[in-house]
Amino acid sequence: MSHSESINIVRRATWLGLVSNVLLAATKISAGVFGRSEVLIADGIHSISDLVTDLALLLGTMFWERPPDQEHPHGHRRIETLITLGIGLLLAAVGLSMGLDAILHFNRPKTQQAGILALAAALLSVVVKEWLYHWTHARAGEARSPALEANAWHHRSDAFSSIPAVLAVGTEMVLPRLNWVDRLGVLIVCIFILKAAWEIFHPALQQLVDAGAPAPVQGELAELALQVDGVHSAHALRTRYLGPMLAVDLHIEVDGGLSVREGYRIAREVRRLLMAEGPGVSDVMVQVEPVRRPPEGDLP
């Protein structure tokens, strides 16, 4: 898939999420106000945070789709990583703010109980947001976009957060004396939100500090290089993420008696194979070395 096709998939998926989040946030906050449910209002605010990340993602695609230039020879894909990191931080801030408010007002009495309108809105949110998660997750896989994958998990965190909202509203309707369960539901929502925030934030942070690919991926890359005729060994393999894609550096050993032209041909074939069959490889730098032979007189 080309880079432009990947960007188009990200944009289409994000626009669908944005429209859905506008409608859901308005529905849940209105139902929370008129249906007298604090947990549903909190859940609606969570949907607004989804809306903010949708906007950030759409703006980000305008920058990370740009090709490499003199000032950015490796391209602009790290902008996607920054946006992913921002989504995680924003989600964490929303969760902490909601949780703190629920703790501070946990014992505050409620004068009115939640109604059926609040329950219906919470149930609608669970269904819509879980569907959005699965659809966006599939599009993120096609586009190999960690930012879109982060947004998919943001949808799922909204679905998860609506489940305790359903339980809290339902319990309060059946047992009005347990009106504190509404704020307990808010705290449970916050735990889901913070967990989703960490799962988004941590991988993006690892990419920004230039953490390499996992050992199995590096092993797969080395094995691919060894499949090229003329390569005796592959070593000094280094990887770094540029957005969702990998940049690879490695050294290969070839017969020292080969011509420069033949060594270059082998290196070019290694590069082609890794970019064609490697897991998300966007660039490869190959250094050619002569095979290291033991000194004369030593046992092989």
C-alpha cells in the first residue's frame, strides 16, 4: 500500500469517528443532564476528548504525509508518533480529572435519581463505540498507523466507560438509596480510561526515545538478509521507528575477492528483500564487509 493510500484510510476512518463522537457526546451529556446522571455526563465528556483527538489526527495527516526534504531527510512520520503520544496524555488527563472530581464529591447527596433516558443513552454508547473500535482497528491495520490504532482504543475506552455507566444508572433506578453508585461508576470509568491511556502512551514514548524493534523482529530481518546469495553473515543490525515504519541499518559479510560492483549488487538485493518482505520496513542501509577469516595457523 502506498503512503498516500494509507493517509486516505486514516482520514476516512477519523472523519467517521469525529461525526460519531459529536453525536454521541451531545446525546450523552443531554441525557445525563435531563436524565439526572453524573456518570453519563462524565462519559459524555470522555466522548468530547475523543473528538479532540480526532481533530488532532486530521491535522496531523497534513504534516506527516509530506515527503522527505533537506531538513527532514527521514520524512515527517515522527509527527504521527507525537500525535499518538498527545492522545495518550490527553486521555490520561481526562481520566484523572474525572476521578478526582468523583472522589471529592463522593458523599455529596443527590436530590434526584437517574432516569430511563440516561440508561438508553449509555446502552447506545456501548453499542456504537464498540462497533467503531472494531472498524477503526481494522482500518489501522490496513494503513499500518499507530495513531489510528490509538484512536481505535480511544473508541473502545469510551465503550468500556459506558458499561459502568449502564450498571450505575440501572442500579440507581432499581435501588434509589444507593445513589453513591453513580460516582462509583465514574471511578470505574476512570480506571478504564487510564489503562487505555498507558497502552497508547508507552509505545509512542518508546519510539520517541529510539527504542529498537523487538528481538523477534530483528531476528526475522537478519534471516531475510541471509537468504540472499553471497551473504555469509549479517550483524550489527540496528532499527528505529519512524512513525509505524522501521528504518534498518545492518552489516553483511561477503567474499572478499568479489568486485565492488558485485558487492554492491548483493547489498542492493538485501535492501530490496528487506523492504519487500520485512515487517513494515521503509528504509535500509547496508554496509558490506569482507568475510572475517581466522589468522593463518589457527584452527578453523
